Amino acid sequence: MQGSDGSDLWNLTLQHSPIGMALVAPEGRLVRVNPAMGDMLGYDVDELTKRGFQEITHPDDLAGDLAMVEQCLAGDIDSFRMRKRYLHADGRVVWGDLSAALVRDADGRPLHFISQILDVTEQQEQQERLTVANADLERERQALEAIFETVGVGLLLIGRDGRYERMNRRHQETMQVTFPDGHLGMAGQLADVYRLDGRTLLTAEEMPSSRAARGEEFDDYAYWVGDDPLTRSAYSTSARQVRSAAGEKLGAALAYQDITELMRAMQVKDEFVSSVSHELRTPLTSVLGYLEIIGGREDLPADVSAQLRVVRRNAARLETLVSDLLHVGELGEGRLPLQRDAVDLAALVRHAVEAARALASTSGVTLEFDAPDHLGALVDEQRIRQVVDNLLSNAVKYTRHGGSVEVLLRGGPEDIELEIRDSGIGIAAHEVEHVFARFFRGGEALQQQIPGTGLGLNIVSSIVAAHGGDVSLESEVGRGSTFRVTLPHGAD
Ligand code: ADP
């Protein structure tokens, strides 16, 4: 064959080309193949020339290839190009980009095809991997899109500059209510948005979108939307910053939850608590009054006197509960009037400690008290007594037999400090921030069935706050708790 189909140059090209090349007879036999073609399909060159292209073509691509060959032989076309699969000697598939041209003799009879085959297996595989990855991405995108649109919260994405970038349908609906005159698509646009007191409008800086745009992250930021107290809606908003994988700030994501029903239910609960406690107080005052009168009689049999004492103790307990409820009701309405007087706090705390002694000793709890002889302050005596009583009775109540309670009162240059320390059951770390919430009862208290309403500490914190003071708590489960109250000396 040497020299029969061209010059030495052609042979050299054939030998050294990185592309598979073959001369193929019209019926399909591989008359001549180059080394690159042998390498590509895993055969040596001589072996390949014993085969037809049909044998090395993947059966699924054979019909297509044959059809093109037919068209060439019929003279419809001179050449063709196709991507097809070949079979490697070891059985695996090799993808080839085939270009074939039919060479005819001087009379126009088909001589042979010149075929060039570029191995594109890697490219093909990469393309297939890309297609799979794209399909995965698309599935993920659709799933996220579905979640974005179907979750029961409004979702908003804002850019680094505070521009609104995307929101779901639910948030679009909320926006129409919040901004009936339209929204300009930038964080911080003002609207009829009020704090939870229902009266104070949020400033532009306080709008949740501005806070998020400034880089803040927050949870459960609640407010009212709308002017009319009867029809307004309440929302609770959370925000998180969005960063790229490299940590670059991209913007923020906000979630808006409609909590109107919850807020209305809480209002109803407050109103209920307030009206029930009002209704209970009048008959209870009368019961206590008559008990006082009856208790003062000299002619009562001894056993009746003892029974009356039990009745009076329980009625007094009921009165405490009712006044706690009333107090909470008043707080719910946002009013806590103070009646400030010059009070000797040392005497006040001493009396409270003395009053708690009886309970402490029946509970097997030692009670220690350390205070200066006198410590004057301008406070609401009754309310501060309530603070001390609540903290003391808790300390005794939540301390087991054999434990101790210490009460320390100190007057500093700035503030007065009252510390009530117990060696009781303690409060779990995750509960510490909740103990001052209304109706909160700790897990341990519930588990040990220690009676309580969850109102005491809420009352304590509101009275202390009304005096311009502060109450803090340190506690360790099983070791005890320390409540620390700081109060300014006088009116602020
Ligand atoms: P109550 O004592 O009626 O449940 P409080 O508002 O006084 O309500 O207290 C709220 C919760 O805080 C209690 O239920 C209890 O779990 C926890 N707590 C309060 N004081 C103490 C204390 N001194 N030691 C341990 N737990 C306490």
C-alpha cells in the first residue's frame, strides 16, 4: 500500500497525527488506520485493518452511520460529520467526533472514505456530568422556590445597600397592607408601624428592614402595623445577614410572621385575668373582714378558733393570689403608679425576714440576715415589701430541707443593693432569661410539683423597673440561686 495513496508527507501525517485516521473501503473495511486510531480503540494497527467499521461502532449508533455512508455512496453528499460511539477493545465506550469524506476514482466510482476521528470521550463525559449537575441544581432551585413561596411567613431579601431584591408572595401581600401608597424598594420606608405599646411609631432606623440593612441580626422583633387598634396586625420579624462563601457581605434575609391572633389572645387573657381578679377581690375582702370580726370573739370554742385560723390563712393566701393577678392585669395595661415615701429599707427587709422565719423553720431552712441598722430610701413601701416577700418566699420555697437562705442589704454611694441567696434547686441556664416572664414556671419546679403561679418574679421585675432599678439572677442547678436587686436611693 505504501505510496499508493499519496506522498511521504501524507504518510508522515498519518503516522504522527494525534487524531485517529483511517481509509475505509466502501463496504466498511478499515483498509488503513494510523497509530492514533489504534491507541484510541485499544487495538494494534494490523488487527484493526482486519475489521470493518461496523464492528467497532456502538450498535446504537450504527444505523445512523450506515445511513450517512449510503447517502455518500448514492452521491447525495460528499462527506459527513457526526458524533458517535465506538467500542474499545476492552468493551468500554469511546466517543468520537467523526469526519468522513468519500474519494472517487476518475470515473466517479467510490474508492474509499477518508475518516478522521477525534476522541471526545472526556469532553462528552464532562458534558454529561455538567448536565446531571445542572439538573440537580435546577431541582434544588425548584425545591427552594417552592419552599420560598409556600412557607407561612413573609420572606424578604435585601441587598448590601438596603435595596429590596426578592420577596415571596406572602410578603408582597403584607407590603400592600403596610404600605398602601406603594413602596420604593428601599429599607427604612416609614409606615403606620407601632411598637408593642400600640402608641409609639417606629422611626425609620427602628424599622426591621433598616436594622437588617445596618448589619443587625435579631429574632422575634414584634410590632403592630396599622392605625386602627381594632383591625391592625401584629408581626414578629427575624433577620440574618447573608454572606458569600468567602465571607463577603451580600445583604440580609428577613422573615415576617403574622402574630396577630397570638397578640389578640394575649390581650383577651390579660383582660380576663384583670376582670376575674377584680370580681374576686370584693367578696374576698368581705370574707376577710368578717373573719376578723368573728376571730375577735372571746366566746368561741377552742377547736372553732383553730379552724378559723386555717380559714383565715387560706383566705389570706387567696388574697395574695388575687392581688398578684390584679397587679399583673395593671401591668398589662401599662400602668404601675408608685407612692414614694421616705422608707427605712433596713427595717422593711428585717420585718420581711422575720415574717418568713416561721415558714423557713417548718421547711428546715436556715435564714440569715445582714443589713445596716438604718437605710433610708424614697420608695413605694408596699411595692418594695412585695418585692422582698416574693424573693424571700421563693428562696425558701425552692430550697430543700437543710438548706440556707441569706439576705444581704447594703447601701452603696450610687445604689442600694439587696441580695437574696439560697442553696436551693437552682435554675437551668436556658431558663434564666425567662424566669421574669409572666406565668413562667421552671421545669424543675413543675417536676417537683412545687406550687406557684409564675407571677411573682414578673411582679418583682416590674416594680423594680418602675423604681428605676434592676434585678439580676445568677443560678446553678442543684447549687442555688442569687437574686440581686439594685435600687436608686431616691426619686429619679
Ligand atoms: P412561682 O414561684 O409562683 O412559680 P415566680 O415568678 O416567682 O413564680 O418564679 C418563676 C419560676 O422561677 C419558678 O416557677 C421557678 O421555676 C423559678 N424560680 C424562682 N425563684 C427561684 C429560686 N429561688 N430557686 C429556684 N427557682 C426559682
